[in-house]
Amino acid sequence: MVSETPQTPPAIDEQAITAAVEQALAAIAAAPDTAALKQVRIEHVGDRSVIATANAGIKDLPKDQRAAAGKLIGQGKGRVQKALAERQQELAAAEEEQALATEKVDVTLPTDRLPRGARHPLSLLTERLEDLFVGLGWEIAEGPEIEAEWFNFDALNFDVDHPARQMQDTFYVAPEGSGQVLRTHTSPVQARALLERGVPLYIACPGTTFRTDEPDATHSPVFHQVEGLAIDKGLTMANLVGTLDAIARTMFGEGAITRLRPSYFPFTEPSAEMDFRCFSCDAKLGTDRDASPDCRVCGGTGWIEMGGCGMVNPAVLRACGVDPEEYQGFAFGLGIERILMLRNGVEDMRDMAEGDVRFSQHYGTEI
């Protein structure tokens, strides 16, 4: 049986240690910033570096070699650590000086501590509409958003079985049978104004309304309307058309063209839908020009639906204590979101409700 003679661990390679130290010193001197210097530290002094590996192998050397090896590696490692510390201090000082030069702030300049916001374009557009009606000599009227069914429906000639009174269209206020709803339109303000102020009456009623619609690009459960009501002696459809034309010119320019289409609403008789001639395609050149088939604004029809209107139903006048034989009037309702979408090119109604200040900063200016 032949006994195995234990192998003697190889001696530390002095030339390899010296070369590793010189490479580390050169890399330290070439590091352009503290981030690069950190990587140099990992590569040349880290656990897998030549110096660290050699230092860990000292314990396996014969006893007579350990002292010399420890001295060689210790001196080399000391040189590298000293160079690292000096270079770190030098680079940190340079980076701090550069930051002070590029990021300095003049504390004597006036500044806002909070970022500047912007008013929502719906608010600005509502105020513009209010200014328009005030300029016509009308008054601005307001009413509660939680409304009695009588004002929201009965006073406006909605039958008990009318579809708009059902749960799929209306938010009813608990408990069941309370007789209160979230108003589905701003028309209840008209009934309240007739009872409180009497006639003659010229009012505009902007405000928030609620319906059980699923939010999408063109619908929202919470939206805004402006209602107009004029009650006086001798008013006709001609007065209604003139008022609507004035609104169209103010909102969309002097070249705006309108039309009325026969329709039905419980609170007006006769009733009509108001359309604007499309101003995005060839239809804007006149009623004798065809609309562009691919127009996204009018859908190729040449007309844009804006809202309902008509002469106030005599039943509504009688419900509010006004004699329809003596006084006549007209009413109309326009969606403020609809106007904003057309005036400012807003393609998705949900953008108005997300609360992003950048939306308000972009669209909240007069164009």
C-alpha cells in the first residue's frame, strides 16, 4: 500500500499581486465619478478580486511563508484602499461643486410654494353662457340638486307612467317613497322660478344633473345642462329661434347655422330638436353642400344635435299658476359638456371628470 504525500499549497505569486495592485491604482485614477469608483472598488477589492482571493489563501500556506505573504498582500491592499479613499473624496467634492453650480436657487426671487392649478373648462364655459344670458337681459336662477318629484316631473307634465320616472333613468333618494330624486334636468328650476317670481320671466338655469347612465365617451351619470325659460305676452317660436341663433353665434362664431326638427317633450308643445350645422367638414360651407361621409363630428349627416326646445306646454303654465291664455313662453335645454366637446375638440367625456390638471390647463382657455 502506497501512502499519499500531502501536496504543499502553492506560494503567493508576488508578481501577480503587484500587477493586481497596479491595475487597481490605474483604474482608481481613471474613475470619472463616484458611481464608476464604486464599481472599481468591487472589481479590485471585492470578494472575487485577485487581492481578496490571495488574502483568503494565506491560511493555507506553510507557516514559514505566511508572514511574507501577509506583508506583501497587506501593503498592496493598503495602497489600494488609500487611493480609493483619496479618489472618493476628490470626486465627491467635484460633484458637490458641480451640483451647487447647476442647481443653485435664487432665494430672493418670488415663487409659489404650491403648484399652480387651473379652473375647470366646464366652469369657464358655464360662466361664459351666464354672461351671454345676462347680456340678453335674462336672470340666472339656481335650485337644489336633490329635488322633489313634483318639481322634477309632475309640474313639467310628466305622466306617472312616463319612462323617465322609472329607476333605469332616475336616482331616487332613500328611503323608498321619500318623493325625492337627484334632478334629471335643470327644468325644475323653471317651475320653482315661476312660483316664486311670477311672470313675465326670463331666466337661464345652469347646473349639475344626474341620470343612471354608464360612463363612456359620450355619456356620464353626472353632467351639466343650461336651461332657458322665457315667459311673457306675445312670445312665439320666432323668439325662440332668435335666442338659439344668438347662442350659436356666441359659442361657435358668426357663421353658425341652426335648424329645428319636430320632436316631443312633455313640457313643451310644439317641441323641436335643435341642430347646429357641422363646422368640421364641408357642411360648414352651407346647407347646399354635402357633409363629408367620414366626418367624426357629424357622422356624415352635416348636422350636430345640441338639445331640445319648444313652446312651454300650457299644462306647465297652469301647474305653476300662470294663465296660458294671457302668457306664452319658450324653453330649451343644452348640454354644457356637449358644447365643450364641440368647441374644444374633446373626444371623450370621461376626460372631464378624471381630475387631471393638465386637461384644465389645455382646454380651460378661450380659443
